[in-house]
Amino acid sequence: MEELESIYKAFREGGRVTTDSREIKEGDIFIALKGENHNGNTFADKAIAQGARYVVIDEAEYNISPRCVLVPDALHFLQQLANHHRRQLNIPILGITGTNGKTTTKELCHAVLSKKYKTVATKGNLNNHIGVPLTLLSMDADTEFGIVEMGANHPGEIKDLCEIAEPDYGIITNIGYAHLEGFGSYENIIETKSALYKSVKAKQGILFVNGEDELLCRLSEDAKRYTYGADGDLVKGEIAQTTPYLVYTLKTRQGHLYIRTKLIGGYNFDNAMAASAAGIFFEVDPLQIQAAIEAYTPSNLRSQLLKTEQNTIILDAYNANLSSMRAAISNFAEMKADNKLIIIGEMRELGDISHEAHREIMDMIANHNFPRVFVVGHNFESIINNYTFTTYFPDTDTLIEHLKTHEVVNSFILVKGSRGNKLERIIDYL
């Protein structure tokens, strides 16, 4: 494809690929993508004025300059360009997906593998049909190892992302109930996530599998794999403590290491072990693995331990589904502290199981006898009268107004909910 070769040549000569017209600098390549509320084609003239070397468009009316390259579909072109670049790089790519923990696992793998290789990984959670290509295009000739996080909320998406990234190695953190509105069924979630295993297997690559997860072991049984966990064949580990932070033993051929993380909760053990396994396989010194994992500090609203002037808070408000909510509540219940307060935001995109899922979480909270419980979101409204120990708020704004007039002090607080709740906004009032 002539257009692809021309753009790729410009890219290799130093042209940076961007899909954001606000970031364009001299010599960049702007790819005009369309979304629900914007049309990148309309910024073609602005991109040229700002010095873009090429502007890739897919609507002929915006073909206003010799620097415009008209293609049938700009998004598909971006993906083709990224895949072409991935093949030219000829470096190992580790693909990571899962219902919970994939971003933390990606960050930990990045920290560990960077001790030995020049490693480029997905930034933040740019793990979709746009983020994966941009991640690949951020890798250059000096990159020795790539880590690509892959997210999905509809059937078939992981397969599509694997066709772009062509991973040589794969980790599925777990497969649980999330985005059921988009997937339609749990079986569709399994089929979609397991596409990573199938892609790696087709390349005769290697999978790193949690040996304690029966589903993942079954899905990977006909592939070349190494397991990790309490009885893993590649690396073994055990939880030593979970409060306030996870501490685990890593058993290596050179001896046992105690790794003292800054991760909240035992549910992060699997994430840390996945990174440990990758490090061991790729021959990172075990002491360097220890140093990398101990230095990693969670951010981006994921299991952060915060101390304000009045309270101590576990902020886990980036995402929530049934399995992650169970884990967070169980872990909070195990932590020894006075004056506990649990603030739970509704779980979204659960489809037909939403009512029962929210009821299960409330039953779980009731069984732990937390002294104070705030629940936020309309998905709790139909069941809340059955749980008289809770205070219900229809939305985060209503909770904020309550906190302004009802001060919370000297408390240990869990804040957990789906991203749409934006529960991080309440921290200023705690």
C-alpha cells in the first residue's frame, strides 16, 4: 500500500504519530479519527497550519493540501501502520489482559523487565483499539521489550488487538464478570479474553498462567506455558501478610526473598507473582525483581493508601465489578483498624445480573458488620430498604453535600466504585 509506505517512511525519519490535534508539532503525522462527539477530519487545516508533515484523513472534502493523505478508514490505517511497525521492530511483545488487575500487572512487569531491558509499555490504560496502536508506535529502534495491555468490553475485541500487536508472550490475570452489557454473557467474556492465549499459541509463543486459577489452566492446557503461584512450575510464592500492605515470599533457585510491596490487599498477590514470573523467565536478577516491585507505588485511583489530616483512606475508585468488589471488601474486613467506614459506589455495565450483583455485595457487607456504610448510585435504590444499616446517596454530588455538613474524622475508609461514580471527588471532604 503506497500510502502506508510513505507515512511509515516519514515516521521512521522522526515523525511522531498523534491523533490529538492539540499536540501537533512540526513534522508530526496527524491521523484524523472520528468519535461519538468529534470528527478529526475537521482539524486537517489546523494540523497543517501547526506544521504536520502528513495529515491522514478519510473524508474527501477535507483533502485540502498535498500533505493530506486520503484513506478509506483512518482508524484502520492507524492500526495497519502500528502492525507494520511492530513487524519491523522484531522485538518480544508481552500481551496482558484480564478482568481485574491487568493495569497493575502491566505496571509491575514494566518495572521488573526495565531492570534488564529498555522496555516500553502501555501508558495508563490506553488499552483499546486506539491505545494499542499508539503504544506500538511509541516503541523505537532502541526498544528491546514491549508490553501491551489489552482491554475489551465487547466480544472479539482482544482478537482484534492481538492481530495488531502479535504478542509473543501472554498473561491473562483472571476472567470475571464485567461489562456484561457489552459482552452479553460470561461465556462471551471467556471467549474474548482467551483470544490472547490463542494468538500467542498460534505464534508458538509462551503463556504465563496463574496455576491456582482452574479456568486459566484449562484454557491454556494445550499451549506452551509456565505457571506461577503457590505451587507454580516457573516460580513459587506465598503471602506473608496483607495489611496494611502485601508482603510475599518469592522462592527462587538462589533462595527465598521477602518482597514488601506498596500494594493494598492479598488480591494483588497474583499481579505481583505474574510480574515475578516474567522477571524470572527473562532472567532478571531476583534481587532486581525485588527492588522493582518494592519500589512500585500504585497511582491512578487504584488501591492507593492516602492519609488526610482527618482520616486514612484506601482509594480504589478506578473500576469496579463483582469480583473486584468482593476482593476489596474482604480485604478491608481483614484489616485491623478502628472506626471503619465503607463507601461503595454502584457497579455499572453488569446487564441482567446487576440487581443480584448489588444484592450480593450488600449481603457481604452485612455479614462483615461494618459500623458505617455509605452506598452511592441508583443501582442500589431498589434494594437499599433491606439494609437499614446503610446510608444511601443517589449520586456522588449528594454524598459530597452530606460530607460538607457531617464531618468524618479519625476513620479508616474504603472508597470503592465504578469509574462513572467519580468517587475520587469526595476525598477533599474526608
